[in-house]
Amino acid sequence: MWDHNLFTPTTMLIRSLLIANKTVSRAPLRRTWTSLTRTPESITVHALNDATFPYVWLRDSCQSPESVNSVTGSKRHRTSDIPLNIAPIEGENGIQVTENGLQILWKDGQRSIFERGWLQIYASPSAEEKFHWDDTIKPQLWNRDSFPPFSTLSFPYQEILSSDKQNAKAIEQLCKYGVVFVRGVPKEETSDEKCELWRLAEKFGDVRKTFYGIVWDVVKLKDGNNVGYTDLPLGLHQDLL
């Protein structure tokens, strides 16, 4: 039997809404900047690939003028000053989402603002590595077949001295591959004060004094107890690791 009560305007409207809601629920959820998960020890920002930031780290990394010297960029506090159980205050005011990032009001009374771009830098090891240029000078393993061409690792001495760009490039290659070749180093001066090798070494780092001295001559000795004091070939090596 036909029941007209099943198709009243009200029931039709409810049926339409149920169908619409069911359709919407099937669509994939889109994560927004406001999608956060808060725990007693940390906060997870789902919009940053579920990056989790511990509270103690965030409080220590506070970017406010009260926490960071605006001139030097150094912290005004010690890391050990931050309680291990530091956390935002309870309620909605503890962590607030702003247009540009997050604002946190801590239980110790400090207010921190973290811009979204800053959080993105520390959202993953790869992002932080790229920010610090660690990916540029990351050591590269190599063997005989994969060793870079000589032209990539070879630099004229005068270019190292006169060009900061070339010097930086040489340092980059040294950090990545552990070896760099410098051509045309003068060898006329042999005194400690004017030795060109000393000058060259200072382009790559600080020269430290050892029990051999600051610089020294590699010569053949009659009873040399080190390959450096014999006439044997001195190939690539690392001293006294």
C-alpha cells in the first residue's frame, strides 16, 4: 500500500541531506593548517607531514625578544633552564593557530610565536639539512668507477688565493669527497714564515701546532721510523687517527 507519509517535504529534505552528507564523507579529508594533535609532551602538525614538535624543544627555541637577543641572535636563557615537563597552558589559549603559524602560551608565562616557515624548516631532517646547507657538503661515498672527474676536484693555486668563490668551491669538494687537488703551488720559499703550503692550509682551516711544529720538512732519514722520513712513495693517507 502506498504510504504518502514517507514522502512528505520534510522527509524528502532529510533524505536529501543524508545523501549529501554521505557523499561528502566519501571524499578524502584535506588536512589544513589548523589540523593539530596535542599530547602531554608534544604537538603534531598534520599539515607539515605529521611533524611532531616536543614542547621542551619548542620552549627552548622560543623566538620572542624575551628569549632571543635581536642583535646577536643568541638565546637569553640556558637550555638547562627549561623544565623537562614544560607545556602550554590548558584550554584553547594554550595553543592558538594564527594566519602565519602558531602561538603558544606556556605554563611559565612565556608567550612564543612560531611562524609557519620556521616550523617547516624543522619539520623533517631533510628540510633542516637543506636549510643548514648540510645536503650540499654531505660526504659522498665513491670508488674507482664513481670518482668525480679530475677537473671537478682540481683548482689552480692562485684562484684559491684570489677568489672566495673558488675557495668555497674547493672546500665544498673536500668536504664531499675527502680530497682536492691544488695545482701550481710555489715551492721556492721553504722557511716556516713564508712557506706557501702554510698559506694554502690556512685557506681551508686553522693551522694547529703539533709536536712536529707548525710546519716541517719531510726528508729522508737514515733510520726513519715513519714513511714520511723515507724515500718510499707517500700516497693518499690520514695521519695518526
